Amino acid sequence: MSAEPVAGIPFATALMAWAAAAPAPERSCDLPVPELLQRFHPDHRPGGMVTLQAGPSAGAACPAELAGLLLSDSLLDDIDIAGAPILDADVLVLGGGGAGCVAALTAARAGARVLLATKLRMGDGNTVMAEGGIQAAIGAEDSLQRHFEDTLRAGHFAADKALVAALAGDGPDCIRWLIREGMGFDLGDDRQRMGGTLLRKTPGGATAARLLSYRDFTGLEMMRALREAVLLTPGIAVLDRHPALELLTDDRGRCGGAVLQDLGQGRLVLVRSGATLLATGGAGRLHLAGFPTSNHYGATADGLVLAYRAGARLREMDSFQFHPTGIAWPPHLKGTLVSEAARSAGARLVNGRGERFVAELAPRDVVASAMLRELAEGRGVAHDGGAGLFLDTPSLEREQPGILGKRLLTLSHLAHRAGFDPAREPFLVRPTLHYQNGGVVIDPAGRTTLPGLLAAGEVTGGLHGRNRMMGNALLELVAFGRRAGAAAAADARAERPRNLGLNHLAGWRRDLLAAGIDLGRKGPLLFPPYGNVTAEGLLGHAA
């Protein structure tokens, strides 16, 4: 399957068909969902998956692009870390996005001395790019059970039920916690009453309206509140521009910190900790299957690589989410996310014939696969050498006057950057690589299978099964950031790791050689290859 179709209906012709057909008639899908996914979802592309040949999850399927990193050798040896400055903390948090900040806040408020290390700067991550909202069962007609069942169903019943129960059960209190931290939410029509009530919308795949939002930049508002809280909370030290190159382990195999690269000083820094917490995000910048991505620049699977090499198990690494509505045109914005908030508000997807072809609020994997089918079978809209499908924002504005200027501000700003008026012309969209459904295996407290290592957020697996519902990612980072932060603080008070170093690397290298894998591939990647910055280059500068 190619990420870019080669044919479609010319843009001008499709635009006339869209204008003549508004509102667009719906063409029913003639394929059962399992067949639709099997034939058109990128996870099932021929030759796209390989089997992991070594490590704790050997035998599992994984995209070839990611498997090469998971089975890479370390950038470091013992000699590299000799003489490096050493810092000590009760809890080391790797990652400064939403999950990392929530975990750091929780651990510090439990009395732990926390060091939070980020690859870029605190707040630079996918959290700020999450536009649509956060799920929580707070409505009178809703229930924790419905949220639990909706999440399991959307993930094709592959999720860990204990994790899903923890997510749904924590939802209402997570919203209260965020409000106490200073996050704003949109209010409903009774907002003039004292306090008001939170505006709720229906996310794709849900049976109740439980999506809470702040305009269409919910993640940005969340990250604003979390960043301010971290900076104002005693007991948290922040190291910006300090990506992790390797975990530290003791002679019993327990994780006890990490080796960081100080990008500003060009040197290595060792951090010893009683508990280490991964919140490093996903793998979107690997551009699996050749797709553009909505992910931030640093999403290069670092946490997966380090955790796997040190002995943590992974799950569902053959399952990724392709968000239905990434920008298809203009080329310089390709892959940029058009929030599901637009479809939740009523915007329709239309092919080059002027037809609706899918229920827009079906689960994301179904919508994306239906879109890829339209493109593959020539019903897309060809434009400037690429192809996409229309997201009918003009009809949305006609039906709900003022919505683009009042509720969908990010969408309107994106259209302005693309050079058109979304009230007069539809967006041209196509699926974009968006989310890593699988990841590091955790329990409900956020503990991994490697003693001393915890994890929260997109780096983890088991919660979403084989497809994530809109709004569950922002809830996940709060729910499991709090759970993992509390567990890390408790674990840090237990016996500390001893004889720390790169103790796991000798066994890892033996496993790679036994599987016939060359040690020439090094990881983690740190930054996409097209950025002209590599981890090996940075390490060479440090040396």
C-alpha cells in the first residue's frame, strides 16, 4: 500500500461536485469493518511488519522501521560515562510533556525530590498538539461502565481491562484535579449561572457525550496549566535539552537512573534515582509506511528503545493510529492535524464525487481506512501531485453560523496558514500518522516489567488495545501520570539500586549477536534523520 495515491478526480472538478451536492448524499460502505481494516489500514500493508528477533518480546510483530531501532546497540560504553558529572534524585522523570509533568507534580507533592529531564523544552511534545478534548464520564446520562465499554470496543477488545477500568474510573477526579490546577474548560449554555456546567460533546466511537474541551486547543491549555504548576512546585528540578541516551541498571537488573546528553554543554550527565519514570511519548517521526505525521519533532521512540534494551516488555507494537484528518494540501503543511473537534461539531467528509462515504464519528481506524479506500480506488481529490478528500467546513459554518470563529479557532488559523477561507472552501485532508497504540507493558500503578522503571503516557501499551478513542490520550496522561508519579515516590523510599552502570548492555549485545544482528545500528535516534542532527553526532561532539 502506498501512502500517496497516484490518481484521483481533478481538484476543480471535485470542487464543483462538492458545491453542487451540498449537503452531500451518503454512500453506504459495502465492506464489513474487519475486511475494510484488513484491506486498507496501514498496519496491514504487505511487508510492513517484521518479527522481533531478540529481547523480552522476541517473536512479536513490529513495523520494520521501528524494529531496527528496538534491536539497535547502545551509543555508549562504560568508558563513555567514566568521569561524567553525577546528579541524584529520588525520582527521575524522562519527558516534559503532559504525562511527565503530571507525574513530577504528583511525586513531588508526595515528598520526593524530583528531577525532570526533557529532550527539548518542558511542554514541547504531543500534548500541546492535542486539540479535540479529554474524555470523562461526568454526565447524568453517562457512566464509568459506558466509558469502560466504549474504550474496549474501540480498541477491538485487545486492551488490558484493568488499565481501562483505571482510566474510566479516574476520569471525573482527573477533571476536578485539572480545574484545581487552573485549566479552563468550555461551559454549556447555562454558563451565566454561578459556576456553569462543562460543555460536553460526543467523540468518535462513544455512546455518550463525554468529551470536554477548551475551544479546539485543549492540550495547549492543559500544558499551560501543568507547566506553570511544575515551575511553581518546590522539589522539582527541570533539565531542558537533556535527552536520555541509556538507562542505568544495577547488578541485579534494577533500573536506577539514566545517562543524559546535555545538548547545551555537549557532555554526558549521569542521574542516579530511586525510581525512574518514562514519559517520552511515541514514534510518529519515524513516518511509518511513508505517511506524514501530526507528531512533534522529538517523537522518535527513544523511551521504547531504552526500556526494551534494559529488559522491559512491549505489547501491540504492530498497532498504530492514523488520524483521519491530516492536511493533504498545501505540501508545506502536509500531515498537520485538523482536529476531530470539527467532525464532532458536524463537519462531513466528502470524496471527489461530492459523496459522503463514512460515518464521520465512527472509530478513527474505521474512518481512516474508509478514506484510504476512497483514495486507492480513485475517488479522491487530486491536487498538486497529491490527493486527499474534502472536509466540508463551509457547510458546517452555514449550519452553525460563527462556529469557525468562536469554537474552532485553531482550524481557522490553520486555514489562514494554508491560504484559504474555511467558510468558503473545504479543507483537503488525508490520514496522518498520529498515535502509538502499543508500547511498554505497565500495571495499573504504572510499573513496568523492569524493576525500578515506571512509565506513563503514549510510551506505554495495553490501555488502547488496537485503536485509541479521541479524548482518551489526554485523560491517560493525567490518570496514569498521577498513578505512576505516586508509585514512583513510594518506590523511591524503598531500597536504592546499587553498583549502577551499563550492566544490561553485555547481555543485550550477546542476545543481538546470537540472533545474527549486526551491532552497527545504534540507538536511540533522538531526532529525525532529515534534521541533520543524530545521537551519534551529538555523542561525538561530547567526546
